[in-house]
Amino acid sequence: MVKPWGAFILYRDDISPGKKCYRTEYNRLNKFSRQSVASISFDELTQKHLYDWIDTSLKTLQPSSVNRDLNLLSAVFSIILSDPRQLSWPV
């Protein structure tokens, strides 16, 4: 089972380059891949993990930045869930 950090890197390298906001997504995805929530496998990831990440992020970021981060996380998770084969990516 791929962990979120692997999905972040794959999304960064395969999907983001075609977007206007590539540089911003690149930086955000690199930041996500270094955070503790990225080391938890998808089958063990719970809402509590995400709520804890939100609470921690709000201590250093503006709510609008956390919202942008959540939108990007949602996009990554949507891609992963839309194609179950990607859950077995060798990352």
C-alpha cells in the first residue's frame, strides 16, 4: 500500500507539470511529503490524522493557506481513489 508521501510525489511529477500553478503545487507537495501524516499508509489514514494536521497547520499558517492545502490534498486523494491501480504504485 502506497503512503501519502508517494502519492504526493507522483502527483507532483505526473500531473502538476501541466498546470499553470505547477511551481506552487510543487512546493506544497514537497512540504506535505515531509510531514508526519505522509508516513501513514492510506489504509490506516483516518479523519483524526487529518484534523490533527489541520490543527497543527493553523498554528503557523493562515486559514486561507490551510484551505488551499486541503484543496490540493483533496485533488491528490481523488486521483488515487479514482484509479485503484495507483494504490499499488511502487513508491
